[in-house]
Amino acid sequence: MADHVTGVRDPSLADALVPLAVLAVLIAGSLALYGLDALDGPIQVALLLCCGVAALIAMRNGHPFTAVQEAGRGAVASVTSAVFILFAVGALIGVWNLSGTIPTLVYYGIQVLSPEWFYAATAVICGIVALSIGSSWTTAATIGVGLVGIATLIGVSPAITAGAVISGAYLGDKTSPLSETTVLTAQIVGVDVHEHIKRQVWTSVPAFGVAMVVFVVLSLTGSVTVSDAVVSSELDDLDQVFWITPLALLPLVLLAVLSIKKVPASLALIASTLFAGVLGAFLQPDVYADFVAGSGNVVAESVKAVWTAMANGFSIDTGIADVDRLLSRGGMDSMLLTIWLILGAVTFGAMLEEFGLISRLVDPMIAAATTTGRLFLTVFACAFGLNVVAGDQYIALVLPSRIFKAEFARRGLAPTNLSRLAADSGTVTSPLVPWNSCGAFMGATLGVSTLLYLPYAVFCYASPALSVLYGFTGFKIEKTDPTDVEETR
């Protein structure tokens, strides 16, 4: 640890609290001044200012500026794959709108889904898709976008729909052997991934059951604000602008196949994007020509249309506000604010970890957690707190798994208890925080502010609540022989 280096001293409690206090003040100020627009830059600035505060504290404690630079460099490197995924998702949304994939999903979805059971069906569909492909992000960016669009057109709440999308997506993500967070959690804690998934079922399935009850009640008690005649008219216009055909759904099929075959997410997304672009040139030639004000050269028009949609997104003017709002989206540039947010968040988290500020706060919490229930509550508080202050689910997942692993072994608690608790506390709560990389991604992708869908992401509350409850009651808590393992950082 850094305290062995000449001239470097351990952080005080005040050192650990100051960056978090500054973060709380700046984010609260951002929300007070800008409201939901705070994610368009003010919160990013707040996070970068907090990085500067953490850096100054580290240097005050004797760490050289080169160490600060190295911590920042490592933080940026840790999210490189996430950045590429975000760019790929932006490109995919733009081209899927251009090629008719998302309009086709919306068209068919309105005919199949009914407001009376729409929210529950949304959660189930997204759960199945996420379980199959192992990615909550991809699920939200594909079928989730279409379902939120359908919600607008049939007169149900986009915010509740987004909550249902996220509930289903995170159920599938955390119980899928294809999910990188599932595999990561099992590896850090030291358990077999399939054993880890089996233990997660005991919290995930009941939590999803609670969410389904809530969504059914919301569906039955909600009011439909769009008449059948209006919906029919909108469907007619979609059919007139795009060729609605099952062929337009082939890019979604390709994406599912590539994901099941464990092709890296960014590559699978780009492959599906390019395939949709080529396919759409044959299915929607008029849309391509109108989009780029074509001059008659079909090949040049198609290339330019796909290229523009990937870079800047797709836009269309049908005269219907809801349809235009749904389809005029996407592009890599639409993800730049989210990437800015992620870079600031993970850099701040890296500063807290690298210079001992997190451990300074957590060590007293471990000492105070004298029972299993209190220990479980402490792990949850640590993971959720890291989602809030560090802004990244990987930090919230990795750090508690590392910090508490030896303590669980010392108390004779099987590592599967920790792996389940870490996933419930770190992975599932990440989309609830607007400046967290997951919260920002879901808000940007679904087109619904994090603060608007937050009350309806029921699974994200129920799953950690059950996990902590099991700690207090002893239900499904597995024991091993206590050890004298010395905790390491």
C-alpha cells in the first residue's frame, strides 16, 4: 500500500469525507440549477472538479502528481470497451431507424401488445432477451427502444415502460452465464459461475415476481390517453413511410445469434448495424434517398445515408410528433455526453480507491458490523454508495467483492453469499443513479430521464432488499468453517 512509500501518509477520515461531500454539494447544485438538464454537462463538470479535489488530497498526503496521472490513465483504460459499446449502440439506433428495423418493431408491437398488460409483457420480453444474450445494455438499446416507442404510441407511460425494460434487462443480465458482470463477480469472489447463478435465483426470481405484480397493477389502474383511431392513423403513416416486413427484423436476429456465440458486444453491434444498413438499402430506398436528399446515384445515396445515420443519427419528418421523436435518434455523437459522464465517474472512483480514501471509510464499517445481517447491510451500503460516488457499476461490484471477501471467510460465510449480495447491490442498483454509467446509458438510450424511470425500476429495489433480508433472517445463507485469513486490500 502507498503508506510504505517514503513521505506518504495514510488519509485521515476528513480526507476521505471531503471528496464525497464536495460531490454531494456539486451534484445537488447541478440538479437544483438545471433540473433534468444537469446530465447535459453540469454533472460531468461536477465529477471532474471532484477528481481535482481527490487529486489535491492525494498530493497533500505525499503522493506525486505522476501517481495521480497514472490513476487517471488506468481509469480511462478500464472503460475503453464500454466506450466502444456506447459508440456502437449509437450507430445501431440510427441505422435501425433508417433501415426500418425499429419502425417494424413498433408497427408489429402495437398490434400485439395491449395497454392492459403492456408493462408486464415488456418486463418479460426484456428478461428473456437479456438472459439469451447476457447484456442489459444491448437489450435496452434494441428491443427496449422499440418498446418505449410503442408505449408512446398506444398511450401508456414511457417512464413506467422504461422501468419495466430495465427490470427485465437486469433480471436477465445478472442470471445469464453470458453476462460479463456475472462472470466477473464469480471470478472475483472465487466461485463457479453456475453456482453463483443458482444462488442468485433465490433473490432474482422473487424480486421479479414483486415487479410483475406492480406492473400488472399499474397496467390495470392506468388510463389510456390515445384513442384507437389515433393509433390506427399513426400505424397507417408508418406503413406508408416504411416497408413494414419481417425481413426488417433480420438485423435483430443476427445480433441475437452473434451475442449467443459470445462475439464481443461492440463487434456484434457494429455487424448488426452494417447488415441493417445494407438490407435497408433494398427495403427502404425511398427513405434513404429522402434522408440524404439523393441525386439519383443509388449506391452513393445508400452509403451516405448509412454513414450519416451511424455518425449523427437518423431524422425524419412525418408530421406526427411521437413518431418523429421515436425515429429521429441515434448516432455516435448522441453518446458523447454519456461518455464524458463515464470518464469523469470512473476517474473519480479510481482516485478514491488508489489513494486509500475508500478503505478509510469502509474499515470502521466492517468493525461495527457485528452480526451477519449488519455485515450484509454494510456490503449493500458500500456497493450502492460506490454506485453513487464513483458512478460505475464495475467499481461498485469489484471493490466490495475485494474488500469483504476475507471478512466473509473469517466469519464462516460461504463465498456464494458474497457473490450474490455483490451482484444484487452493485449491478442491479447501478441504473438508479443518473450520473452512474449505467443510469446515464439507460437514460440516453431509452430517451427517458433516469429520474423519471427511477420509481418504476421495481426489480432494482426488490432484489437488493431481499438479499439484505436474507442476511438478517439467515434464509439461504450458506456456511463454511471460519478461517483466520488476514484481510488484504
